[in-house]
Amino acid sequence: MKKVLTFALLFLAVFSLSACKKDDGGLTATQKIEEALLVVNISGRDEVVADLDLILTSTHDTTVTWSSSDTDVISNDGTVTRPAFGENNVTVTLTASITLDGTTLTKEIEVRVMAMTVAPPPVKTVSEIYGLDNEDTFDVTGIVYSHSHYGFFISDGTGSIFVFGPDYKEDFAEGSIVNILGEKDAYHGAPQISVISMKEATGEFTVPTVINGSVGTLKNNLVDFGTKVVLTGTIEKVVDGTFTDVFITDAAGTVFKLYYKHLDVISTFDGKTVTLELVHYSKEEALFLGEATDVTEITAFTDAHIVAAYKDGLSIGSVDFVTGNLDLFTSIEGVDGLTIAWATSDALVVETDGTVHGVNGQDLTATLTATITKGDSSATVTFDVTVVDLAAITTNTVAEVNAATDGDFVKVLATVTGIFGKGYFLNDGTDDVQVYLGSYPTGIEIGDQVTVIGYRSTNYSVPQISDVAFTNVESSDNTLPVATDTTIANLFTEVAATTDMYGQLITFTGTVGLFGSYNNVIISDANDNDVMVYFRSDSFSQTVLKMFVGKDVTVTANVYSYHSGDGQWQVIISDVKDLTAMTGDDTENADIIGNYIIGEVAANVTEPGDLELITTMGSFATITWASSDAAVITDAGMVMQHATDDKTATLTATVVVGAVTKTYTVDVNVVSELNASTPATVSDAILLDDTVTTKVVGVVVAIQDDPNGWSGFFIQDSTGKALFVDLGTYTGVEVGDEVVLQGELDTMDSWGDDTRYIKDAELISDNDGANAVVVNAETDPAVIAAGYADLEGQKFVADLTFVSADAAYAYFQGVTDGAMFKLNHAVYGPYTQFLTAGNILAGVEFVVYDMDYDNVRVVAVTLPAPTDQQIADTLYGAAMLPNDVYGNLVLATTHTDYTATAVWTTNNLPVVAADGTVVRPALNQPDVDVLVSVVVTVNSVDYNYSKTVTVKAYVPELFFSEYAEADGGNCKYVEVYNPTSEVVQLSNYKIIKGGNGKEFAASSDIYEMEGTLAPGAVVVVGNSGCINATDDAQDPLVSSPLFPTTGIAWYETTVVGYVNGDDALGLFKGDALVDTIGLSGEDPGSKWDVGNGNTTDGTTANVILVRVSTVVYGTTDWTVGAEQWIVSANDRDYSTVGSHTSDLPVA
């Protein structure tokens, strides 16, 4: 406060003088200095206790310099060092000097510096701070490192400690030397410094070196707090409501929590095994302070990681107080190849198999050394063993323990009367004492008589035994002392500091209530005296009590302690059976109990075992259970799990409270082993046998919807290994989604190579998200092609050279080799079919699909973006202008994949219109050459193309003359007629089926015709069911002629043989369509409408159709062709097969 006042006075003096000063004109330098020195002063100079803020400038733009008569007390810059506690105050003369124009004047001011009124805190090393009590003050100096959210660590060479100082952390960089006046504090068991003041200092210190360790290094506190440890473990993010915790687990399964203030980076590695640097922050948490680049992902723990983890986690129990043989195991279950070899410094004390030898009346020591080995990695750990002679230790009564001094070594034989979260209570028949363990007792039950050896200590006036070195259960089911009946009011007459009631069993009655922000249970009397049920009591008992707030209960409990801050006695309830009475309406209480106990039963159970149905509420109620299906869940709550099918059972709880009996039901679904199982990785699933049904998890790497093959998608795991999924529908599944699937493993043959896949897959879950797809590091196309069978579904990036393109696929090969790849250019890059052979495409992304006609087929292809020229080429090329034109041209004016427009024209619009409509010259007229031109515009740039085509005059040409798709019969065929005067080579013709809306150009259902066809003759192409012709012979109601078996030109093919009424058929001469039944690329549903001069006489389904005699050539326009058919009244009348009547004489 004095320092602030000094600032105010100085400011006021300067302001006053400045406001009143007159013009400098006429003043000499001496006069100016004299005026300036009048301003110079030091407020509070009679009792200085802090550094001085000395005036450095004055009026007339003068500069003030200072000198001290005793710089050890006041330095020339005003820094004050007060005399030590017990020394005298010191007077120091400070001289202010001002020089102007060669003239110097001075002013002396006497200052009294006050001695310290209290002793300074002791100077301590970091290691000495560890031994101080909380709130002890001290002075310490060290080097700063590892800043965190609330401060940083310092080290002085003797140890490291965290400095809690949010206000100081930005002021001191890593490597700074600091002097701290602080107070001892602790955080989760780790000592730390609460800052009182801090300043820069000097000294020779170094930041602690980083050590290699494991999670066990931190978990077991094998290094000092503040130590930097490089370790390897698996990151796990656990979300609980609005809180997110992150844990790391090493190869030995040791788990440690990461400090919550620095999780943004490390939480992105959820599920990954990583190597990173952590700081040992507290007994419960480690601190990550790095960036993502400081974290190294690994695929699996190495032998070295495994050895280090088990070295730091190896325990053989307490070795400071050994009273029996030790269990020295030589291997770890589930860790193949890991061995542990033991050596001893003295086999007369403890042998390498753990056998212990003692001597009466004497404690013996020896050192055991364990050598842990796996593969080429090994490490050693030592244990100093002390073998104790129990017989030499005197047994104390509980009264003697209570009367002992803290730190005394004690031994007691007594009976357990209560258990709580950190220990238990003992009674030796006369007195009671608490045993503090720090964790829940294991192997100890109420009624056990135990021998306990430990040290006497005190916790808030309560005597206890802590630092337990030995416990042995001597007998069980011993009778407990009778609880003392008392009242809450009587308990409050006890004096907390001297009472002998701590640990005693008492029975009392009161009203249940809740207290504080944590809703602790209290039991109160009419005078508002509160007894708190300590939160480490039996949790179920607390839950039950909370169900009956406002009701009176009678309980039996152990007296735990007295909380002076809340003015409450605290008790421990060990078991729900200690709740012995309850008031209130029986029906209401039954509903409270019934609704609670069925609410505690899980609706879905994923593993067999005991449901642990609640069967008791102390003396409040009796509860019995019954199951609707004992094969699923027994009456006792034992769950039976089916291998593949989920099962459901209804559980009925009968609750009896007083005279009231009520029932409550809950349906429980028992999930099957398969559905409850953890999904396999792709790598593991691939190894399973065929027909095995499994669940598998993976990231979608590519979706395949192949009109000529399989449809489904590939999934991969973190290794990049992939598996094809045959899923009937995958709506909503996208690349990058993590999916869980269930299906049957199977193998399909892909050109001689076995490919594993999941058939009849069921999509269980789809976790939408941009999960990273693993890219295989291989870039050599030759290697990829050679190993395709093991690489299917894996993603690659490679440079490829364009080779050629056909109607459906573009073909590429490696830049430097002949490995051939093919992709569907309509799906992955239309411009590829117009590339020039030899064009290199750099960085093509693709997923290997399968082997198809000796080429590696790839999907999920990402190609370099096309140039404007290539876009224009594709729009022009899509017209596929033929040399000879027999029908309308398809002239696109916009691009389906890119922004481009086209304007078409011709030099003979009556023959070829701008929209592609063609009018062919009539019979016996000459062909017409037409120049077709187009201007393609891409990004405002025009590209010009033109081609001369020959529009062919109508001439006699083969056409479909008959068609059959029998109703219920097997006979399906088409008849082709030759109206010309020449013998036709049929090898120039083919029939293509466009099934279910497929384009002719994309269809693989192609029948290449063969042989010759004479003028005026027909050839019939169909299936074997026609020649067999059993349809008519076996049906007495049909009198139609049988299908002719001789005298016709007949060829069998499944292309026509499997035709249905909704399939289109095209007759091609070379690549030119000359006749069609149906429309390429369209699916009419089930049939095409047809007729003679109309489309109402019939359809292409369940029918025989004969071409009308006036037709002299085929047509590519189905709107015309659909009206050229005579519909037979009988779809099994084969009388017209083998010949055709035409009005056109043979040319």
C-alpha cells in the first residue's frame, strides 16, 4: 500500500509543477537545474520496506541520475535489500544529480531501510521440499521446464517439482532460472509449490534428461514427478457425458490417465499404438505437451516394448515384510515367448523358486533378481527381500494400540466388524480400532478374525493402524459384538477428541435426508443433529437410503469420525442388511423398491453369467424372481447365451413389504455370442474358413457397382488389407465410412486366383465420417499387377501410360513396363477413351478390383483433370460419327461430365439435320456424302471439328423376320431374312441383347453369327428348347404344328435363348445397327407394345411375332419398327418358322 501511495505522491508533484511552470525564457542553466531538483523527492523515506521507484526525469527536459552511499542496501537503481530479521535498521544517503549545459547540481536524500520483522523462510532444495508438511513455506531456486496449463516444473539437481502459478507461467521461459518463495502443496499425491512470489535468479542448473520407460514407470511411481519419460502404448478416448478422458495402455496392460488440460492433440490418436514423451505429473496422471509431429504411430508392440512394460509392472507382493514363500512366476499367461529367470543373493534366505527360510528371533535379507526376456530383448529388476520372524513380534490388545504413539510398530488379533472403501474396523472383544489401507480390502470379510501388523497413526483424532505390513485371516464367521443401542442426541454428547466410540458398532434411528452438493446421505433427529453416512460406505446401502428420503430408518453402523467443519458425526454402513427398519406406507415403499430393482436389470445382456438380481433390501422387504424362459435366464438370474440368435426372457420380481405383495416385470434381451462379439479386423477375417459367419469392421475404400460383374464395396483395416463385401444394397455407404458388417466368408475364383469376400452381408452399423483410407506404398505398376490377387481392394497411386480404349474400357500400362490396367471410362473418366496412345497420366489413384480378361481391373479411380481440349474431344467423340450412316445420329449439345456446349450443323440439312435426324435416300437412289461440323465451346474457347459421312441409300439388308418368346414354354428364337440377291456371309453380322435396360454398346451378351445365308432364305437362332419341342407334344389342348426339326438353318445361343419380353435385341452389320426389336438402353418394365400399323395388337412377351410382308429392310427406329409385326394368336404356332413372305422381290 505504501508503494502505491509513493507513486501517487510523485505523480501529483510532477503534475502540479508541470501545470504551473512558466516559460523558460531568461533562466540560466543553474536556475533550471534548481527548479528541477525541487521536484526530486522520495516519499515514505523514513520507513522503506520495498524497492524504490526513483525519478529519472524532471522539468526543463532534465535527466536525473542516482548514487547510493550503501549499494548493499539500496542499489543505484533503487533495488532494496532489507537488513535481516534481528538486525538494525539502516540509513542510506541517496544523491540525485542533474547536469545541463555543463552545469551539475546535486541533492542528497536520507532514506531509512527497515529490517525484516519476521524470519525469512528457510532455503530448501527440491528434495527437501518433498519432506515438508503442506503449507510449510520455503525459498527454492531451480531451472524452469515443461510448461503446462497451470504452471511449470523446476529442477535443482536434487529433484523436480511442479510450480502451481498460472499468473507466472508466461513470464518464465523454459531454461529460465527462478527463485521462488512458496508454500508446500500437493495434487493427487504429487508434491507441488504454491507461489507466494517469484523472480529471476542465477545459478548452474540443467533440465532433467529424458528417460526411456513404460506406462508402468509412471503408474508405479518409479521416477520422480516431473520426469520426462519416452514410452509406447495404445491411446484410448473414453467419453462420459460431457467429459472426455484419455488413457494410455502399455504392452503389459498397465493403464494410466492423461492430464485433462492437454488432450486436443493426443485424442486424435484414439485406438492407435504410439511412441511419445510424457511428463510424470501426479500419482494419477501424466502430461502430454507435444504436437502431433511428436507422436510416432507403430503397428504393434515390439519385444523391447513388451519387456520394458513387464519389467516396470513386475510385482511379487510385499517384500519388506515376508512371512511365507514367494510366488516367483517364470512366464506370463498369454504372452508367448516371454520368460522370467530368477537369481538370489542368498539361497539360505530365499531360493530361486521363492522358498523362504527364516530364523527364529531374527529378520533376514536377500536380493532377488528377475531377468525378463523375449526374443532378443531382456531387462532385469531387483527386489530386496526382508524375511520376518512373526513369533518375535508381541501381540497387542486394541486398547494398547489406541494408547500407543504414532509410528509405533503394532500387532493385533481381532475380529472384522465393518468394511468401507479404504479399510475396515476391528474389535478384540473389548475395544475397537480402524485399519486404514488406502483401498478397498480384498480377501477380508465381516466376521473374519485377522492378525494385522502395521504402524499406529492418527487421522483427525481417530486412532488407526496404517502402513499395514502383514495381514492373515485366522478364522471366519466369528460372532460380532452386540451393537450399542443409542440415539443421535447421545452421540452428540461425545467429545470428538477423547471419545472411545470410534469404530464401535451402534444402532440408531433417524430421518433420511441429503446434504451438500454431492447429495451425501444424512440421518437426522428431531433437533436437526445430523449423522452423515460416509461416502465410502457400502454404495448399495447408500442407494437404498436415497430411495427413502424423508422416511425414518433404523441402521447399524460403525462410528467413523467427527467432521468439525460440518458439525456432523460420520458413520460407516457396511451392508444393506444393516438397514433394519423403515416407516411409511407399505404399498408406496413396495413401488419404490420394485421400480428400482427392475430398473437395475439391463435391457440388453451381451455375455453369459450372473445378472446379480437384487434379492434383499435389508429388513425392508423380501424379493423373489421368476423367469419366463429358464433356457435364456434362470430364476436365479443366470444368463444362457445362444451362439447365433438373440433370445428374450421376461423376469418377474415379487416384492413383499409388510402385508403388501406386488410384482414387477422387465424384458431382457440376451444378445447372441455372434452379435455380442467384437468385430474382427479385415486381416483376421480373411484367415477364416469358408462358410464361417463373422462380424468384421473396416473403412470403406471403394464402392463397386459393375453392370457386368459384382456389386458391393471394399473395406480395409489399418494395415490396408482389404475384403470385398457382397451387399445387396449399400445406400448411404460412402468411402471413408467405418462400417461393421456380418456375413459369411466365401471364396470366388478370379481368373484362377482365389479371392476372399463376404457374401450375403448385413450392414450392422455405419459410422459416417472421413476416416483415412490407407494407401499402399507400392508405386510400381508391374509389382501391383503381379501381386494383384493379394492386393485386391487396396488403394495405390502410380503413374500410368494410356494404351487404348474400346466402347467400355480404357487401358493403361506402367510407364516403364507392360503391366496392363483397365478402367470403365464412362464411370471414372470419359475423356480417357480419346487420349493419344503414350499419354502419361501422373499420380493416378485407383483400387485394385480383379483380373478381367488378363487385365487388372481397377475401380475408385481418380484421374488428373482433363484439359479443355480433352473435354472438347470427348463431347465431339461421344457422337461416334460412323463412315456410313444408316440411321439417326446422336449429337449431344452439352457434356454430361464437364462444362461444355456444342453447336452442330451440316452442309445438307435435309439429309442430316442439326439435331442428327437422318433421311436416307430411297431404294435404287445413290448414297449421299454429308459434311457434319460442330463448334465445341469450353471456358469460352471454341474448338472446331468436322467429318464427312456417307448416308447410305436404302438397299435390301438382312432384318428380323420372326420373334418368339413363348408363354410358359422353353422355345425362344429370332428369325433373320435375306432379301438380297446375294449369298450373305453371316460372319459380318452379330446379334446383341440389351437386357433389362442395358445399352447395346455396354452389353456382353453378343452372338457372332456364322455360315452363309442364301437369297430369300432365313436363319433361325434360338435355344435348345425349340428343337426339343416337348411343349406341344405334352399338351393335348394345343394343336399347333410342332417346331420344325429339319429343313431349316438353325443355330443355338443363350443370347437369344434367355431373352425375355423386356429385353432389346439388335442386329448389327459390323458395328452398325441395321434392325432392332425394342429400344437400346431402356427398360419397358416387362414388355414392348407392338402391332401391325399400331402398337395395340400385342406385346413382345409370351408371343410369336411375324414381320409384315411390306417390310423390305430393317429399321433402327423402334417407333417405326414396333408397328411392323403380326401378332400370332397362338404363341406355340411354329408353322411360319423357316421361311418368310416378303412383298419385295429378291433383288
